[in-house]
Amino acid sequence: MNEIAQASTVSEADSQEGVLQHRSLWLDVWQQFRTHKGALAGVGVFALILLSVLLGPYLHDIDPQYLDYKSKNQGMSIKHPMGTDNLGRDMFAQVLAGGRTSLAVGVTAMALSLTLGTFVGVLAGYFNRLDGPLMRLTDLFLALPILPLLLVIIMLFRDLLRSILGPEMGIFILIVFVIGITSWMQTARIVRGEVLAIKQREFVLAARSIGTRPHRIITRHIFPNVLSPIMVSATLGVAAAIITESALSFLGLGFPSDFPTWGRLLFDGVPFLNINPARVIWPGLAISLTVLSVNYMGDGLRDAMDPRIRGR
Amino acid sequence: MFRYAVRRLLFAVPTLLVISFIIFALLDLAPSDPTAQLPLTIPEEVREMIKESLGLGQPFHIRYLKWLEQFLINEPLNLMEQSWGIEIGDSENRMRVRSWSTRAPVVDLIAARLPQTLIVVGMSYIVAIMIAVPIGVISAYKQYSIFDQIGTFISMLGFSVPTFFTGTVMIVIFSVVLGWFPSIYDTTHVVNDFDSFVVQFKQMIMPVMVLGLFSAAQLSRFMRSSMLDNLNQEYVRTARAKGMSEPVVVLIHVLRNSLIPVVTVIALGLPSTFAGAIITEQIFRINGVGALLIGAIEGADMPTVQTVTFIFAVLIVVFNLIADLLYGMLDPRIRYE
């Protein structure tokens, strides 16, 4: 919060005295970001979800897998804020535990797809010789039917990976890997476009004329300049990865019931829709709120990073 | 234009071949056994014979080429024979892609499931367009108004909330609490009079709305930004200066130009709506193509999985092509050479 206060005093001082102070890019971005109310609300909601998922299990310390048949299918109460399922497990504890996995999948899959996308995009944009083949590869991946292929890959390699890496780690790595490997194409296209534009600028020419090696030019001069589109696709990538993971779990081809995510909890709740609709509502609400807040953050970030909009 | 179309068409063929190879290789690499589902009392030699009869004894490239021949040559020939009632060559002994679990030709299985999927996807897309275009037009015309703000929020909601959640919430509200609509789609229902039409309408409304609202959320954003681009153009000022009424300016001059990019987005979005139908079919228990794919994946029925997945790939490539060509045809400023 200290930063916000500082930022606002800086901007006020600017306008009152008319003195040009040092303005960094990220300060400008932040000031534009603050004007987007939806994005600010998104940050708030996402921080709240993140905090409760990380700290919640310490405050609400019921074991999510503890079976208590005597109190099955209960409604909301003080002991069980979201009720219990058909085996008497506490729903709130399960939603918190599921959230940890869902968010972990979202962030890791996004990181993988971003790394791949940036790598391909920078290579294709910077080296003319690689541009053609890499972009054909991107087009090929874009033409793949992603959802059916994801289902097929998970179905076929699930047991193999579970036997090698253990039931929990195996499925986690498999899902993160398949989501990451099938969602890098948009990032690659955007990054390539940016790199193509930046490559023509004078500072790159200057760096090249003093004999800088290509990999130094890429890491020192090009990469920092393509950071803003990468950050926008990072936020949107988290949302997309969470949705994809929960869709897979909903089709019964994601995480197992004893290691649930939000999507799996929702899937497990569907047969009990008549008795206990809350079992579907809570995990669904958690997915929707997370994705909505992340999408709003991405929207605000895109506006804030766009120099044509910023400063208006 | 024609040369561009031919070139794109020629490029689509190797793309599809590579995709079919990737799918085939993936399915083949996977450690799965088609006899795993059979009873354990079957001895090992018989299992080997079953695998042999399914064509698994041959090397990888032979099986791949055979699948290609069966799907790309034999099946189209078969289709021609059926639709024109003629006989081409030795049609009795022609090999077809057969399902491992039912032994029926996969194409027949798909043909039996396709109408259910097509009607839900088609209706939902029509509903999506009918919702998205007016909302996009009004949002853009009254930019930053309350209508625009609410529209933006709803479309954000529309593509953030996953369909399997909206679908189940709709079932809770309209089937469990209110009891208006059935939660399970009955594909054997025949429409022959007004009453049966009402039943069909009732069971279709939820799947169509779930899928339609999801597509409408994205389309309305495209429609809005396309309208905004056009509303600031000079020709709009000219039209107003000539004294044309606002409805004529907006609905005839601006709308027609704004629809050009939206039409291509509509074409591009159709394959992903088919993929979305996989989930919708699972929620409402519609036994369409998506349900066929899920069932085949669970039963390790590789020929069916291979064929259905490849058909999805064909849809994507074909609609990408259609979108590009439509763009060139509708917008005379775009010239492909």
C-alpha cells in the first residue's frame, strides 16, 4: 500500500508544480493500471483467493480427506462452512486444498507455455533463417484439435507416468506438460511480431555495430522490450490453464478424487446435484472468480502497457 | 484470388497429412492394449490372435498407410456409392476403418452421432450470433454508457465462467428447483407434431443456451471493437452530412462494413465450438460425436479416436481456409497475391 500512496503523491506533485520528475516506465504503467477499476478489483479478488488458499488450511485445520460418515451431506454450519460431501469430508477444506493444486497447475503450465512461446517467438523474429520453419510449426500446432488431443494424451500416458513418478506428481507433471505444450502458439506469434519491429530500431543496430553477439543483443536489448506483451499473455495464460485443467478434470481425465482440484471437486459433485447442489456451486464459484479476476487483471495490464492508451 | 485459393488448398493437404501422422504416432506410442478390457480368462495365445485380427501384427508405417487409404480413399468412395446408388469397383471387399470395440465402420458410427451434435452446435451458434451482433452494435454506438459497461462485464463473465459450471448451475436452477426443462437430452425423441416439438424445444434450450452464451461473449467483443473502428471513419461523417438518418448510417453503412472481420471470426470460431460441444454433451448426456470420442478414449478404441480427432483437425483447417478466403471476397481492399 505504501507504493500506492507514493505514486499518488508523485503524480499530484507533478501536476501542481509542473516540474518534470523522473518517471519510470513501470510507474506510468501502474498509474494507468490504477484507472482501470475492474483490474484493481481483479487484483483484490485474486489476492484474497491466493491468501485464503495459502493460509486457509492453517486456520481451518480439518483434514480434507478425513471421513466422518455421521455428518455426511450436511449444509453450511460453523464447523463446516461449505458443508460436507457424501463421505462426510469437509468441503471447505477440500476447496482450499483443491485451490492449491488448481493454482499451482495454472501458474506452472503458464510458465512452461510462456517460456516455450517466448523462445520460439524470439528465435523466429530475430533469425531470418529460422522464421519460416518455426512459423510453419506454430501454424501446425494451431491447427491441432487441442481438446481431443489433450484427452487422448492424458488417457494414454496417465498410468505410465503415475507408475514412474507416483500418483500425485505423475498426474501433475503430465497435465502441466500437456497444457504448456499446447498453448504457447499465441505468445510465440505476439513475441515474434514485437521482435521483428524492435530488430529494426537504431539501438539494436548500434549494439550490433560495436560487435555485440546475437545472444547478448537478445538478452540485453530485445528481451526487456518484449516483456510487456509477455506479461499480458502470462496473466491470460494462467486463466486459460486453470480453465483447461478443470475442463479435463470435469471430463474425468484430470486429477484423481484423492488429490482433487476445483474441476475434479465439481465433477465429483455432479451426481449429487439433487441432494446437495452446494457441492457443485462452491468449486465452480472458485474457478469462475479466479478466472474472472485474472482476466480483468490481464485486461487492465494490456491497457496499461499500451503506450497509445497510456497517458490519455 | 483464385491462385491464392489454390495455393492455400495445396498447403492444407500436407498440413493435414502431418497432423494425421502426429495423431497416429501418438496413439501408437502410447502403452495401451486393446485386449486389456477383455476377461482375464482369455489365454495369451488368443489375445495375440485378437491383436493380429485387429491388424496390430503389421509394422507401424503399413498400418498408418492402410488407415490413410481406408479413410481418404475407401470411405469417400463408399459415400459416393451410397448417395448416388452406384457401384464403383469391388465394393464388397473394400476395407473400411472399423471400431475395435463395436466392429462397426467408424464412419457409420460418426454418421449416426453427427445429427445430434450438428443441431446443438448449429443452433447455439445461430443463437450466439443473434445475441452478439445487437449487443456489439449498441455497446459501440453508446460507448462507455451503462449498457456498454454492463455488456462488457457480462461478456467478461461469459468467457471466464466455464461452460461445465454454467451448465450445471442451469440444471440446478431449471431442472432441480423449477423443474421446467429436463436435465438429460433424449436423442431418440422424434418430432412429428406440435406437442413433440415443444418437448424437443424444452430439452434443447439449456444445451444451446450454455454453448451459445459462451460463443456470444467473445463474438460481441469482436463486434463492438469492429463497430468502433468503423464509426470513426470519414465515410460515416459523409453519410451524416448528406442528411441520412441515424438508423440508415448505423445499420446500413457502418454495420455492413463492421461485419466483414466478424464474419471471419465466426468462421474461425466454429471448430472450437465443436470442441466445446464435447463438454456440453457430457453435461447434458447428449450422445453426439463428443460423447463418441470420450467413450472411445475410455475404451481404448484407437481407430475411432484417430478418426474423430482427425475430423476435428479437418474442421479447423477447412474453416481457417474459409475464413481467409471470405475475408478476401468480402473486403475488396484485401488482395491476396
